Amino acid sequence: MRKIFTPLLVVAALPALAQSQALTGRITGTDGSAVPGVTIVERGTTNGVSSDADGVFRLAVQPGATLVISSVGYTTQTIAVGGRSSLNVTLVANATDLGEAVVVGYGTQTKADLTGSVATLSSKDVGNQPVQSFEQSIQGKAAGVFIENSSGKLGQGIRVRVRGVSSISGGTQPLYVVDGVPVVADNLSSTTAATNPIADINPTDIESISILKDASASAIYGSRATNGVVLITTKRGKAGATRFSVGVQAGWSEPTHKREFLNSQEYVSLITEALTNRGGTFAVPANITARLSGYAGGVDPLTYDTNWQDQVLQKAGFQQYDLNASGGTDKTRFYLSGQYSNQKGIIVSNQYERMATRFNLDHQATERLSFGINLTATRSVNNRVPNDNAFSTPMQIVALAPITPLIDPRSGQVSGALDPSTGLPNTGFPFYYNPLLSIQGGTYVTTVYRLLGNVYAQLNLAKGLIFRSELGTDVLNQNEEQYLSRVTSRNTGNTNGYGYNANQTNAKVVVNNYFSYKNTFADNHSVELTLGTSYENARINGNSVTGTQFPSDSYRTLDAAAQITAGSSFTTSNALVSYFARGSYAFAGKYLVGASARLDGSSRFGAGRRYGIFPAGSVGWLISEEDFLKGNKTLSLLKIRASVGKTGNQNFGNFASRSLFAGTGYVGTPGQRPSQLGNDFLSWESTVQYDAGLEYGFLDNRISGEVDIYRKNTTGLLLSQPVPGTSGFSTINRNVGSLRNQGIELTLTTRNFVGDFAWTTSVNASINRNKIMDLAGPDILGSALNRAQAGQPLGTFVGPEYAGVDPANGNALYYLNTTNADGTLNRGTTTNINQAANVPIGNPNPTWTGGITNTFSYKGFDLSATLVGVFGNQIYDSAAPYFSTGFNNGYDNQTRDQLNRWQKPGDITNVPKAVYGGGIGTGASSRFVQNGDYGRLRSVVLGYNLPSSLAKRGFLQSARIFLQGYNLLTFTKYTGWDPEVSSDYVTGTGNTSSNNISQGISFYTAPQARTYTLGINLGF
Amino acid sequence: MKKIVPGLLTAALLLGGLESCNNKLNVQPVSTIDSATAFNNSSDVLAGLVGCYAGLQSTNLYGGYLQFMNDLLADNGDESFVGTFTQPQEAQRKTLLITNTQVSATWLSAYDVINRTNNVLANIGKLDTPAQQASAEGEAKFIRSLMYFDLVRSFGKDWNDGTPANNLGVPLVLTPTLTVADAQQVPRNTVAEVYTQIITDLTTAEAKLTTGGPLNAFSATRYACAGLLARVYLQQNNYAAAAAAANRALASSSFGLNTFYGENFGYSTTNVATATVPINTSANTREDIFTIQITAQSGSNQLNTFYARNRRADVTVQQQFLGLLEAGDTRATLITTPTASVPAYTRKFDAQYGNIKLMRVDEMLLTRAEANFRAGGTPVGATPLADVNAIRTRAGLQPLASVTLAQILKERRIELAFEGFRLGDLKRNQESTTDPLSNATIPWNSPRLVFPIPFRELNVNPNLKQNEGY
């Protein structure tokens, strides 16, 4: 039986006993280079150290001791000391180390004994990347975990989906747990563009990430586990000399792609055609000339050729500095870190700046008692841009005509700036509000201070029996400060400035108390038990003030506002009381059984159903430990496992079960109104998940991986069901309806070359099929064409099917798709979009996603490249009705593909006739739906490690220089800005159903950033 | 000893936890309150009534969109929407899509207000005094009638189009929705049924408010009830009743025409001459019978957002309308002078926090004039000529010696332009409008001039029947 090792025990290392013998050793890799940070533990004790930068360790051991030597990414070795005083160990790299400790809920388990599906990632996968939040770094690296960055805006919400979307009206993001504390991940943005509180966690501090995917792994988190659980463990100190590490990185970003719009010549010619086609007074040549001259600021329309897109997209700098120190003694160990990162956006005026510090301390007080603290304090400052649907958002500048000058020659100022003679906007010039004015005269800064951490005490009660108590807190204080100066008055009103200031505090207290017991009886019976309770209380309170009438634009805070136009405060809270238990049993290290259960009581549940129980069970068989396979070099690992369990989702409004009234004053007189219809039996969404997995290794694990197949049946959806508006309400909350996710996940790691030249390939692929089984009521509509419809995946685009252009007259045609009397489908066409039946015309959910990471190393050089892919999904370009309809919606500048418009009878094209304001083909339909498949070279890192002999001359332990490219190449046929897109204004609203349903929408959404950086890491 | 400690610890945690956790889970909302406690006493009911007015203020209703969409749907070239929003564009083209989000939002907001009034009406008995009870009932019924009248006019065929008793109007919901079971899939009532309900409610309201009097400065009065009745009767071509109701609406001695038309929109004769007037408010005047109040702290004037030339400048005033104005008409000062490259804009909604003047004396004078004229016989209150001349003189025009129906209607078109009257007037006068693309004539009773029942509603309520043409 393999000895069980856990970091917890290392932490609780006992002082060396008197009769011990001194041992020194050195750990090297197969290439002969030192391996630092390896954990060396005396088996059966908690006595251990870790190797230093030269791979050297010193440890006092009992005579006859056996050492367990382990490190993430290497095969664990067990070596009997046998009286030796020095020991040299060569560790073999191994991607699937069965001895590896995997962090699971409330403890750790050895990989070999694991019967659940857990994706693990290490510090190598995160940190050092030019991104704001760690999720961006693990895109395409974990099977079954789909991650989508909404746009090129910085610090914005990120969609993370573990094994599909299991909720329609509830939250769909996983539960994030940092060092045992479930953290605040709620979007606190005042706009409908979500922000991402997870970005407050410094990726460089992360030691490991475990993503609990199946029910047996996640059910210990009960009513919050359905969307998966992401456990983040931060770095801890190890006994030994204090080590410092410095990282410096700098570079720049640019947009992945720009879109082509009409230039002046093309604009004038196409809009003239469109106005002529419109007829009447529009078509009178003198009127056309006057109109275009008006757009151009009173001069000949071909005087200017402004590329507005270039005015808001930019090349932007990035810099990041990291410093950390770690070390300690046998009794007290610490890890200290600090980071400053500053990333400028590819969208002008957008910036994200973070200062993060961390302090982790562990202390062994007595033989039995240890305690410690994990604490991080972060300040992030995000200079934000308005949401995609605001006239002032930079990307909407593309609507302006290219014939409009950037600088109005009449005033010498940016077009649209206030008329100096009146102090008022120039009526109707440019024809839309110019977003550059908001960049020039507006600021919107979100500042977050966050304190996240916990203290713990751990009592070693008896052999293998530990009691651990954790008290955690997460306090997030956010301030949003906005000022819009006079120059923006066309957009905000002529109010002599506009100021907005909002504060929110999202505070959470978590108390965990649990026993864990690990022991092995009679060599063959290995038992692990966990039993505990947890209490959580979360409270959000906030306030905001809005004011106008500032003496001048130099005053930007509300104490100078002569008129306060709005003020508000709110408080909301929830509590969760839980009991949990987990047990696992392994016989002879090959027959594995596990079970867990959690009882959750939540204040969010209706008075009639306060408590829910979430059990799970699993079995596993490590076949390669059987006699007939043991030692087999060809089939070196074979394990099968299966699990079933029930999890919940309670990620919905705090008082969703109540019938509520809200205050609504009217010009200074108090008033109230009904705001919600309640349901006393409102409860969690329930998901039963089945999972079967196979872990394999061939040729001494040179080829290894896992295959998982799963099905998640979610019933009793907490559905915000639409009701007839005649009731005075638009929705009610009910536990009805069901949906299903099922899929296959595959990972494969091959070590193609080992030795001096090493080449490793890691591949993962995931297929998830989402299907709404039943809604027990009407379809739920999202933004534009997205819908929740029974029998279809969530968010399916349902709408009229575009049938192209009538060659005779240039009209847009739509398929009727109605049912004929004989039951057949009527494929006749109509020009009246209202007559066309709504049919499924696209699916925003990818059919499969995957990633390939290749890592090469030779001597001091290493090269790593990650290619990710998303396939089979469609995107609806919600802005196309404005800019890709041949002026049929007005004067907005058009995309160049509109030059293919129908012009004369007989023309065969997909672009209807250009008629100014004609409304031809502008309705939402499959015309604006296109495939969103893409492959992307997410990251390429080329590094060089200075030989330690050379480094030491500079008094350094290690030195590494690296060159990095992020989003270097994109392979796609999608014609919009960027296929990795999710418009923020439809996904961060107060209507969660709509947020979940409205997937795959682009609406003037900024492209992603392509970033190049150069960095250096020094250790001393 | 060492074994007892953890034992006690465990017991305390597990048992202590169980006992106290029910309390811990009993978290009460504080930003909102439980419905059960919403109507405990008299002041709660009064607050509920104020909530109804706040509902009317919604941008989807009289905050602006309702008037705006109706005007665009009726318009035959007086104005032109040049903005980017597709919802008003569809209205202007008279090709509303069933998915038009504004049409759907207006429906939802209107029934939200109706539910608020139904809640108040169900709790009238909790008010302290009979006078309060009478007032609150009157005000709530006025508000409910206002909503139903605009709903039935927008979503149903006109009263004079076919048989109102057979034409579908909108569902009548007259009781509050208190539980999920109350959220019924109600069918549409007929146009006649809806009008009957409106007239019954308004008649009651007028009587109740005569007894009780208004509860707040912004409250609907008996005069507002009469004024709304005048609108309703006029829409039915019931001229005698309309004239009588309009006359009752004008009966208060505190009402009268302002000396200058622009005073209704925040201007004075002196400041209107300045090309750019930074006005912020337009308070109530003696000409106002019922207004939607807007302040910097309360509500948002959507008409300002769309029409004001210093805001989006989304609506231009066309030559066709300018041509209606006689020389010297001071109402022309509320329209900017067009130049070769800058078109004309209305200045009526330049005040960002301007009250929205929903019912004024000038409307009632014109209604009384028209109704008296068309009813024939002895005029009620004043002669049509006198009423029209009151409007003309105020506008700086010469009084007429005699008046025709066309002249009355022309004054009405100018006086109430861009304020949401065109569609109703066009239909009851059986005028036509034009398709702005094809220039084809669209008759008053075209299905294109009726809002579609929103797709959102059809989706959730199979008992609703879609309008013809959608």
C-alpha cells in the first residue's frame, strides 16, 4: 500500500527527535539539473523538508527511515535511507503522478485514490501571462471547462462553464474557493457590463487549481456544486533558506482584428445610391449634396476620409512586477508576495491596474497544535469604458461617416465638441454623438480594495485524526467614480457636468470546522473520513449618489455638485448552514469506494423548503495494481472509476422566494409598488450527475491521459418563468422544467522525447451537448434571437430564416417555414418578416472545444505553445442590422461587404437593395447569424534559463528570460471583429435568465487583445 | 483530558449548530418588504397610490415613448425620425415587427400600472377617512382608465372601425395579482367592453373626486377625469358627450390659457427669441389639467432625449408641417429655423426635466370646439368660433370671422403637434397617412396603424389573438 502523504501533514511537521541521524541529499532531474522545491518526508511521520535551488536538502531522520520524495510533475519515489548519510535521487518527470496530492473540498486526496473527476492545474499554467485573471490563462487547458473572455475590455466578466450550463435563471459560474474560503464572485458593476472579482486574485500566487467536475468530487459543496467548484490553493513557504524571486515583464497589446468599413469614396457613392432608391425628396440631387455636405461639416463630402475605428483602437502597453520571498524554519514557514501590474487597453481610455500582496504563514506551536494565516490584500483600479450598447462606448464610433472630419475645421476641435459661441452641442453634427468626446471628457474608474483570507488552527488529535478549524473572511469594497464633463452634454444632457459615485461592500464570513481521519489498517485497508460543519453569511450593502451642475469641469467630485439628482442605498444578505461528511475506502490500493453528503440550509430557499441533502457515491478500480498488470511497462496505468451524485444550485437572488413590494417615490412623495410574486416552496435546482472515467498510461506513462463520459440531469430548474404581462409582472420564480448536459472529455499527454531534448504534448478535447428537456411553460426569450426552448440547447437562435435577395427587385426574402395543410413544410418565401415562422437558425454553444499544448526544452531553452479551438457554434451579430444593411437603417457607415448589394434586376447577391431608411432586410434573422468556429494560438512562450554556474556569478540562484506572445494567431472564417465574443450589455443585466440565454452575441464588441511581452525571472 | 476536549468541541459544534441554524437562516429583506406587510394602514395605501403615478412616469409610457411611437406611426411627413433605434423606425415606416421591444415594454409597463391601481382599489377600505377613500378611488380609477384608453387605442381597432363589440381590444384585469395563481392567461376583451369599463370608471372617478378632492399637488382632479372622458367620447365620435365633458374639464376658475404658448414648455416671450435657451424645467402652469411630473431627481423625459436638438436630435420637423403655420404664428418660435444643411427641430422638449403636459386647457378648448361643431345644435360652454379664436389669438393670429371643421382640426394639429395626439385624431377623422418608402396611401383603418400584440405576450398566453396583418 502506497503511503499517503498530504501537505497538511507536512505543515504539521514535528520537531526532529533526539536520536535522529543527519542526512543530506541532492535531487536532480533526468537531465542532471537540480530540482528545487521537492518535498522530502520521512514516511509515517510528519518530518519533512524541501530541496533548495540546487536541489539540496538536509533532514534529520530516524534510523531505518524511509523517505517519500515527491514534487508536482514528477513520479514520487520511496527510498529507504538504510543508514546512509547522503543520498542522491534522480526524479523522473511524470504528468500523471499517482502519488500527487490533489486538493479536494475540505482536504486533499492522493491521485491514485481519487474516484471523482478532477482537473488539476499548477502554477506553471498560470501567472506570468499578460491577462488580468487566472481563468484566462487556463483557457483550453482543462477538459470540460469552457472559458470565454467576453471582449478586449479589461477586467470584464469571464464566462466559465464546467460541463455545460445547468441553469437557465440561476447563476452558471462555478463556485470559487480560495484556501478553503468560498469567495465573492458576484458581479458588482453598476453598468450592465459585468466585472470580474476573481481578477483580484494575483495569478502568480497560485500554487494549484483543482476543478471539481463530477458529483462525487463536488457534492461536498452541496447546493452550490452543480456548476463545478474551482479550488485555488496559494503558495506556501517551505523550511530552508529564504528565497527571493523577482519577475519583471513588459510588452504591448494590439487588437486581434479590425473590421473593414466603407471609405469616403465608397460611402458617398453607396449612400447616394440608397438615397436615390428611397425616392421623393431624399432623391433630389441638391438635397443629397446638402445632406452629405452637412455630414462632412459643410464642405465637399470627399474632403475627408476618416477611419474612425483607428481612433479608438490602439497599441497599448503592459507591465508587471512580481517580488516574493519564502522560507522559514521547521516550525514557522512563510510566503510573502507583492505584485504590481498595469495593463492598458487596446480600446483607448481602458486600463487595469492591480497591486496585490499576500502573506501566508504556518506555525507549529506544539506537537499537536499548528495554526496559520492566509491573507491577501489587493487594490485594483479599472478605468472602464461604457457597455457595448452605449452611444458613448468607443466601438460605436464606427457608425460615424468617413466623410465626417476628425477635427471640425470650423472650430478646430474634435467633431461634435461644444459650439464655443453657445456652449451647446452642434445640432446634429456629427449625426451621432461622437464617443471621442466621452474619452476626452469622461472618466469611469472602478477601484476595488479586497481583503481575503483565513486563519486556521489544526489539532493533531491522534494518529491520522485531525481537527481543523478555519475562520475566513472576504471583504470586497468597490468604489465607482464617474465624471462626464460638459463636452459630453449631447449624450448626457446639458447639466454642466455629471458625477456619479457608488460604493459597495460585499462581505462574507465563513466558518469551517471539520475532522479528518486517515489511516491504513492491516496494510490493506486504507480509510479516509471527513466530517464537519460550515456556516457562511454574506452581506452586500451599497450606496450611490448622482449629481449635476458643477462649477467647472475641474471639479469632479460630488461635493461641488449644485444639484444632487439621485441617491440610493441598499442591503441584502444570505446565510448558509451546512453539515458535510465524506468517506473513502481503498482495499489494497486498487479497489476504491467513496461517498459524501452535504446538508445545506439556505436563507434563499422558501420557508417551506429550507434544507436540502446532496449525497454522492463512487467506485474505482486501479487495474494496473493487480498482479497481472503490476510492473507492466506497456500498460503502466489503468484505472476505471464511476460515480453518481446529486448536487444543487442556489445561485439566485437572496429573496427570490418572497412576494415583495419596493419603494418608488414620485417627485418627492413616497410611494410603493409590487415588485415580485413569491413562492414559499422555492428551492435549489437539483442535478444528478453520472460519470464514468478511465485513466490510462502506456510505456511507463510516456503516454497517459483520461477519458470521462458524463451525464448531468438537472430537474426542478429555478425558472424565472415568463407570465402574461397582464398580471403586472413579467416573470415568476418556480422550480419547474429540466435540462440535460452530457459529454465526453479526453486528455492525452505524450512525452515524445525525454532527456536533453524534451518534448511533451498535452491534448484535451471536450464535447458537451446541452438540451432543454422541458420548460413547463412558454419559451423564455433572451436578447435578440436567443431563446430557451424545449428540445433545443440553451440560447439557441430562433427566428426567421433569411432566404436571400429577390433577383427581380432586390428585396430581402425569408422562408415562410410554416406548416402546410398536409403537414409538410412550406418553403415558400415572403418579404414580410412577420409572416416567416420562427425556427432554430443557430446554436451559440460549441459542439466541441479543445486545446493542444506543446512544450519543448533543450539545455536551458524551453518553448511552450498552446493552441485552443472552439468549434460548431454560431454568433449573431446584433449590430449588423445597423452597419451591414446598405443604409436601410439610416446613415451609419456600413461594412464593405455591402458593396455587393443588389443593383439591377437579375443581380444575384445576398445583400439586398440599398434604400436609405428602407428597412429592407434589417429585421433580426439568420441573415446575421454566422459560424463562430475558431482556432487560436493562445500563447507561445520561449524561455532561456541561465546555467546555474553562470547565474551564481551574479549571486543568483536562477535566472530566466522569456519572450511571450498571447493570441498571436487566429484561424476563423467569422467576419466580425473576433469570434471569441459575448456582448457585455446583454450578459451582465439584472435579468439572469436573459444573461444566460443571450450567448453568442456581438454588438460593437471590442476584439480581443494580441499581446507580446518580454520578461525576466530572477531567484536569489 | 485530551480526548474530552475534541469530544466536547464536536458536540458543541454539531448540536449548537443545529439549534441556532434555523435562526441564522431567517434572513429578512430590508431594501424591499414582504407583500403581506405592504398595506397595513392608511399611509401604506396612499403610498401605493403614489406608486401608480410613478408608474405613469415610466419612459415606456408617458415618460415619452407612448406618445412618440403613436406619433411616428401616424405621421405622414410632418416629422422624420433619423435616429438609429429600430423601434421608432419601424413605427415611422408603419411596419412594426411583432418583436418590437418598445411595443412590448409599453404593454408590460401599462399592465404594471394597472396592477398597482388594482392593489390600491383592493385596499381602499384601509384609508382613514371617507374623503380619502373617495379621493384614492377616484385617482386610481382615473389612472387605470388612462392606461386602458391608450392600450385599447394602440392595440385595438378604432372605435369607428367596424363593430366595437366584435373587435378585440385588450384584456381587462381589474383585480390585483397577489399570488402566482392570479397570473392568468386572460383573453382579450372587446373594444366595446374596454370602452365601457373606462367610461364607468371615469364617471365614478369624476364623482368621487368631486367629493374627495385631490390628495397631492400632482393628483388627478375631477377636471382631469372629465378631460379624459372628453377624449374617450371624442374618440367614439360621441360629440355631445365629448363637448359636455370638455366643458366640465374647463369648469375650474383656476384654469386658463397662458398668454404665450411657449410657457407650456418652459419658455417666456422674452427668452424664446434667443436661439439657444438653456432651460431645464417646465413647471405646471394655469393651462395644465394633468401632467406627468419630472424633476432632476424623479423620472426621465424621453421626449427631450429624442426631440431636443441638443440631445440626440433624432427627429427633424419637415417642410409639410412648417407650411401649416401662418405668418406671425408665435407657435413657430418653438421650431428652429432650418438652414441648407441643418434641418428644423421642435423646441417643445428642450427642458431636460420638463414636466410632460398630458392634458391642457388648449386641448379641451379645441375638443369642445370640435365636439360642439360636429354635434350641431346649441353649443355647450362656448361657441366653436370663440374657442378656436381663443387659441388663435393666443398664438398671435387674427381671430376668424367664422370657423370650419377643417380649421378646427388644423389648429389642433398645430397646437398639439408631437405630443401623441396624431394617431387617435387620424383614426377618428378617418384621414390617411402615407408609407414613407413607397408614398402609398395608408387608410385610417389599415392594420398597419395598429400595434401588434407583442410576441412576448403571445408566447406566454395562448389565449391572446394577434391583430390582423401581423
